[in-house]
Amino acid sequence: MKGVGPYTAGAILSIAYGKPEPAVDGNVMRVLSRILMIYEDIAKPKTRKTFEAAVRKLIDHEHTSAFNQALMELGALICTPGKPACLLCPVQSHCLAFEAGVQSELPVKIQKKKRGMYQL
């Protein structure tokens, strides 16, 4: 369908139909980049494939809706940008970034410098 991207399609398929499809948004990429210590630049479109592949390996085939929604919620409430609330995190014991003390470094997102009109 026109206007339906991979995130929306994955969310609909997993939440409404119970299909084991990834619903990867910014929150999910942030959570997984920290849990799995993925240092790929999330600003690059190809990186989404890395996170979709990770979700496909981890997704609970019996509870696809709950799994995807839990990842999204974890990113929205606990595993937030900048200073995550790691001490409140229910998956802290599985988080490689927390274990290494680098949770605030992830996810990697390299911003392109905006060029002014007269800069070359």
C-alpha cells in the first residue's frame, strides 16, 4: 500500500495479526543498539536492516504483539535518548552497553552538517 512503510507494516502485521514481523522505529533501534551494543549509524537507511534482522532473531513467535510493543515502550519510557534509566530497566541484565558502561554513547547517529548557501 502506498504510504505504508516497513515500520507501519511490521506493526500492523505483528500487533493485529500476530505475525512475527519487526516493527523497527527510532525507539526500537535505540533499545537494541544498547542491548546488543550495535555501533552502526542509525541515520543511515541500510542500518534499519540490521535492526530488523535482530528483531527477527529475538521475536517471541507466540507473543509478537507484546514483544514489539514492549520494545517500543521500553524505548519511550526507560531506554530514552541521552540519559537512560538503566537502574529501572527490566532487561538491564541482558544489556551489553550497560555492562560496558557505554549506554550513553548509543545509538550512533552521525548528523550531516548543513551547508550554508555560500559554503563550498
